Amino acid sequence: MNMQEMSRLIQGLRKLGLEDRQLADFLLWVESGAVEYEPQPLNEQKRDS
């Protein structure tokens, strides 16, 4: 994926309503596959207090 495609991906995820922390975790999951960053449905996510 080139930088232009990555930029569009990030902008699209923001338009869908992902907050910066959720977006960063998603991108970490895509790159690493680490279970700790695996996305959860938006209606099931825990809010950081």
C-alpha cells in the first residue's frame, strides 16, 4: 500500500466515526495481527475512562 492509499484509508475510517485511538489500534492490528489490537464492533467497544 502506498502513502496515498494509506491516507485515503485513514480519512475513510475517520469519516466512519473512528476516533484516533480506535484508528491507531486498527492500523496496528492490520500490520501486526496482534490480538490486543483486534477490532471489535463499535457498539461493543469499551470506553476508556
